[in-house]
Amino acid sequence: MSTFTAAAIIPAYEAIAMDFGCTIQAASYLTSLQIAILGGAPLFWKPLSNRFGRRPIFLASLLLSGVCNIGCAVAPTYGSTAACRALVAFFISPAGAIGSAVVTETFFRNERAKYMGIWTIMVTCGVPAGGFIMGKFFCHTDEEKIQPTNTLKLGFVAQYLSYRWIYWLLAIINGVQLVLYIFFGPESRYLRRGVEHHGSSVKQEYFNFTRIDPTPLTALDFVQPFKFFWYPRVLIPSVAYAIVFLLASVLVTVEIPQLFGPKFHFTPQPLGLQFLALIIGSIIGEQFGGRLSDVWMKRGMKKTSHSRPAPEYRLWLSYPGYILAIVGLVVFFVQIDRLQSYNVTPIVGAAIAAAGNQIVTTVLITYAVDCYHEEAASIGVFITFVRQILGFIGPFWFPPMFTGAGLRGSAGICAGLLLVLSFAPTILLQWGGERWTKKSNMRVE
């Protein structure tokens, strides 16, 4: 929901600009603002979730996010909308960051990639799903006349709704999630040493809202994830993944309205349909990065006489992801530049890039957690921080890149960035990751 919430208003930029009398660029800042906050806010929530448990934090997150989304729906000015959007991002951020910890705490290592992939695909698909769903629902201001639409289009509603219903729908989703989590979301954090456990397992998992970790809370706990800047086995995959996510997900999602609208004269509904390709590509890529990744590690165990292979063995699966991301982006840009009338080929490229992005996402995040599984929550926060900050900066330099280099030149720039900042560092990591850890005497599972 964190990435879905941020991207949900992308198809409504024009309607927002008309409503508040601002530019479309200013309307896009309502998304950029959330992207930046989603990167920093988990630093606050992670220590609290360690002390009080995951369940209370998730419940508070959903409740407060729903309230703030209602605030967005009724906000009368651009400033009040921006303030409410900032609060939504702050409160919705915990799950996107400490989800890796919940997966690690809930599932065994031999199936970690499969379930880590389910979590990561939700994060990845949140961006295009927001544009796809909301592009079909909402495209006008409150003052514009409501007109009938074709009910056969994917079975969506029979008439257009005000863009403010985006916020109402987000609040409704938060409410449904809250109810479901109350009944089906048990506490996953369990301390085996240093504490006494009282009551039945049901009471501890569902009805314990007191502090579960007596360790004192200090100011350093809120910046502790930054220590991974000095851990190559976390820093390198974090940056490599963030670059792929930036170019194969954020760039494509943000620029589809900017490139397709003027060239092909698309309205919000056909623009929203383009995002479906990214969802399909991500789902296909996850089959390779998730299930196959676990099978690959089991194969490694057989090769090493049933001993655990080094986490670096998993990195072999990231290279097809890089190649697919590069090929997909080149097809996407070159075809948009070449076409005079619309056909599906640029979106095929976007789907290929999305598949590569999802492969890289699951493989690299699972690799980092495998290296330091007891710090899964901190690793999730650190990776989210790196990804979101790069995602926030990216949209500011995308337009100058297109203007200066053109679409074909931009394809070459993106390919070069992926090769230099993602592909090559991963090769270096696979060669030296285990050696660096042994030399620095870090604890590895």
C-alpha cells in the first residue's frame, strides 16, 4: 500500500492542477513528497516495532493512514492536501520497510526467497497498480460534468468519479486491511532469550500490546540501519537494486503519462491501461526470482555435499534480471521514438524491464537478508531508504535527460547506468563478498 498510495494520483495530475489552480508539475510533487517520506519514516518505526512488536505498529499504521487519507479527500487547498499526504506516507511506511523482517521471522530459510518475493512483488506492483486502477476510475474534478463510460472496459464502474474518490478508496482499503489484520495478522516477533513469556500462544500473538523487548530505547536505535553503509554485502545490493528499480519501474511509470499523452493523445483511461504491462511483467519475473531462487539454492546444497552454499551463490540469478531490464528499457525508448501512431511494442519493452526488475528485487533483497538474517528489519529499512531517496531524485533529472539526449540517447544512458552501477558491482560482490566478511570478522549466518 505504501507505493500504491504514492502512485495512485498519477493519472489525476491534470485534474488536481485544475482543482487547485497549480501546474501539473506542482501536482506531481504530491507524489514526490510521499516518495521521500517513505524513505525516511521507517527509521522511526523500526525501533518501535522491535520493542513493542510488529502487530501493534501495523494496526496503528492502517488506522492512522485511513484517517489521513480521509483528510486528503476533504482538504480544500493544495497546502492542506500536501500536509495530509505527508502524514499518510509517514503512517503507511512501516509495512514497506519491516516486511522483510516479518518474512524472515515467519518462514524457514529454504523457502525464504519464495515468500520474500511475494512481499517484494507487492511493493513493486504498487507503483503501476496505482496508475492502472485509478486511471480507470478517476479523471476529472468535482466541478466537471459526470459522463457515462463504457461498462465493458474491464468491468470497472459505469461512470467517472471525481479524483477525490482516489483518497476515499484508499481510506476504504486501509479500513478493510485493518479489520483483516485484527483477525488474521498475528505477532511475528518472538524473543527466545532474555524475556519470560506468559499466557497462551494465541494471547501472545493477538492480544499482547505491551512491550515485548525490555531493551532500553536510545537515540542510536533510530539511526542504526545507517551502519550498513559500511557493510558491502548490504550496501552493494541495495544500490544495485535501487538503480534497477529507479529505471525499470519509477522512470517507466512516471514517464508513460508524460511521453504517451502528448504523442499518442491518450486520455487517463488508455494511459492507465499501459500500466498493466508492468504488473504482468513483474508477476512473470517473480516466478524466476522467487521459486526458482529457492530451487537454485537447494541445487547448491547438493553440489556442496548438503552444506549450506554461500549467500553469493544466489547472485547468479540476478544477471538475467539485469539483462532483461536493459533490453526492456532500450525497446521501450526506441519504439516510442520510432512510432508515429500507437502500437503495443513500447509496452512490451516496459513489461520485459518490469520482469527484470522483479528478478533483481527478490534475489538481491533475499541475498542481503541471508547474509545478516538477525538484522532483517534494519536491512529492510536501509534498502527502503536507498530505494526511495533515489526514486525521489530521479524524476527531477529525467526530463533534462530526455531533452538533452533524446529518447534513443536516454536508452543508452540507462543501459550504461545499469551496467556500471548494478551489473558490475554485483560481479565484484560475488567474487569478494564472503572474503570481505571474513576479513572484517562480521557475523554471518
